[in-house]
Amino acid sequence: MRNSLRPLALILLLVTTCTAFGAGGGPAPSPSPMQTREPLTPEDQARNDYNAGVRLVEKADKLTADAMHQADERKKAKGRAKAEQAYATAMKKFANATQLQPSNYQAWNYVGYTNRKLGKYDAALAAYDRALKLKPDYVEAIEYRGHAYLGLNRLGEAKAAYLALFAGNRQLAATLLGAMQEWVGEHRGNAEGVDGPTLESFASWVSERSTIASQTASLTREGAVSAWH
């Protein structure tokens, strides 16, 4: 029985093959391995650049923190250099996002943040101003701008930034106040760009605000933390 089926199977195979070629079909074309993709919209590209920039900032912040804890000066300098490179790359990502989507106030805020981390305070302030023009109550930009004012020794404007935060977001106000305390400590060791009376007047103001903040912390809904909605 097994031998008698072989010729029939061969005949069927030949008929099927001939039918396929006779119909002019031949083998079906295989799908192309390269699929055509739709081009990204400006909004999609802006979002991709923004997200990539955020990841780079997180990396740079971590490198900066790690470098601060290094006892070896060579390792500290190497960590800072890597952080600066990451900040610079992130800044380009955010700048591109703002070109593609000028209304993206968060991207403008990060343009300011990365420029500030690179020591470019004037460029940072211009970016923060753009972010706050788009969203005047954007507390993160108010805080970051306060840090930039400190970097430029513009103490009156740094005070105004703190008071604006204190009225609406105690957590960010506390962060800026901590930076002010660090600024005072650094400039008492090297008062470059600030005269003695100005430094001591600002130090006294910072001390007073620290006392007020601690006394009023219990009056807020969540202690030292109260956010705008």
C-alpha cells in the first residue's frame, strides 16, 4: 500500500507546480524588511527631545552629587566634567524642543536649568523669563530663577523669589533658603563681588527668614509643605 501511493503523490506535486507557473504567479514576493514609517510631527519630536533631555539631567545631577562625595580630587574633577558634558547635551535637547514647540514652558525651564548648571546665568535667566511668561505661576521656574539670581549676586531679586515661593510653596521656598544659607557661608570665606555690609545684611535677612519659616511651619496644612493648585 505504501509503494502504490508514491506515483500518485508525485503526479499531484507536478500538477500543483505547473498550475502555479502556468498562472504566471510564481513564488509570492516576501515582505520588505524595511517598513516605511510616518515622519514625526514637530510635537512628537519636541516630546522626544524633552524626555531625552530629562534623562540626561537626571544623569548629570547624579554625577554631580557623586563628585561632591569624592575624596580624590582627580575623581571629583572627572565626575564634574562628565556632568557638564551631560548638561550641555541636555541643554541642546531642550533648546531644540523649544524651537519645535515654543509654548513648552517646561522645556524653557530646563533650558534655564542646564545653562545655570553650566554657569551661564544670563542665558538661564532669559530662559526662566520665557517659561514664566508662558506660565506665571510656575513655581519650579521661580525657584530656579532664584538660584540664578544668587549666582549673579542679585540678592534683592533672590529675596523676592523666596518671598513669592514662601507665599505659595513652602517646600521650594525651603530649598531656595538652603541655597541662600550656602551662599552666605561661601561668600564669608570669599566675598568676591559683594561688599561686607551687603553680605552681612543679606546674612541677617536669611537668618530672620529661617526663624520665621520654622515658627510658621506648623500653621501650614502639611507642616513645611504647601503647594499651589
